[in-house]
Amino acid sequence: MRLHIILVFLFFSATLLSCSSEDDNNDQNIDNRQSSCDNAIGYTGLYWDFANAKPTGLSQVPVIQNPGQQFIHSLQPLLGFTIPQGFTAFELTDPQTQTIGVNVFRNDNAVLFRWIPSSSVIGQQIPSQNFIANEINNLFAFYEFNGTPEVLCSEFKQQIFATIPMEFNARMLRFNGRIAQVWVITTYAAGSTYITTSVTTAPEAEYDTQVANTFLPINYQLYVNESGGIVDNDMDGFDILRDPDDNNPNVP
């Protein structure tokens, strides 16, 4: 399980630390920014690139502009962040699948940030397509959508990371006046499947705003500290990527 989380952190670390100082006007040009997906521009496209581990070009780390409650997962303190005012976080825990995660809803349920850094299916190796299809179907059911979505962007990658097979599967969808971005990473080890999942959705008219003010700031809180480095919770000089227990300074 820990190896899976480390691989996921490494997969995204280049993007998370890709804030550029070469062009101080980058942030001002985000509205017209073209992404690696032809159907996604502006912050919507930037967030698609972010999910695909591509540089964002941001000149500064995004922050919550209207901070509200602090969420900390009761079983995994590393899963903690500040959410905007008007949002509520709901802890996800399932001992059977070793699931640790969180759903963050705006209080009208119109905006969702779902993050499950770790879940597992022990004793089976299951394609990533199964997990992303399940997440999309659950999203449609929650918003009572029974039609056919428009697929704006799609990505599927297979790779070997540190001798461990991985799959990355992502979709950006338009449905019922909404934009949703869903991706999963599956890691296969010892005959089992380990899964990381991300789901974000908001009304299309405000999706860019939610990316800028909610989704990106929460993501950066998860991994990046105020100085732009990877989080080191116990301040022992070993960040979360290298520390077997980042809540104990006596365990480097």
C-alpha cells in the first residue's frame, strides 16, 4: 500500500512543483491557455494538464481565497487540508478495501471534489477501466443523469514505474450542464490492485472558477508546503516521499 502511494506522489511531483518564474504574466493569460486536449482551454485545460502530470506554467502556488474549515482524516492525518467557506468535507473509510479518502461538497451539492489516495482489491488484478467506469456511473447517479455524456478529453497510459506496472485512465466529460474530470491510477503488485481516484465536477459556467479557487488549491495543499517544497510534516528533513512515517521525527 505504501509503495503505491509513493509511486503516485512521484508521478505528480514534477507537475506540483512546476510553478514557473520565467513569465510573471502566465497567470494573467490562463483564460486563453490551450491545453494538451483540444477541447479544454483556460483553467479547465490547465487542470486537465495537471491531472496528466504536465507543467501548469503557474507562477505561484494556488491558495484558498476564502478559507473555511480544516479537514483532517481521522485514520490518516497526512490527508488534511483547508476547504473554502460554504463547503463541507465527508471522510471516506472502508477497512475491507483499505480505503482512505474524502468527499468535499459545496453546501448546495453542485460542486464536488473527491479524493481517494488509497484503496485496494487484494488478490485480484483489475483493469483501471473498471474503476473509472464505476466512478463515472456513481457521479451520473448522484446528479440523476441518464443520458450520454460528451467526452471532451480522454487519456489512457500504461507504464512500468520502479518495476511496478501502472495504468492511468482519465476522462473529462460534459453532461447536464456540468463539467467533470475523473481519473484513476491503478498499481499492480503481489497479485493485487491498488487504486488512487480523483473526481471533480461543477456547473460548466463556473468550472474554471472552481478549478482556480477550490480544486487546484486543495491539491497543492496535499503535497506542497508554503515554500514550494514537498510536505515534511514532522520536520525531520525527510519529506513525505522519503519518510516511512512523516508524523514521527524519530523515524527518518
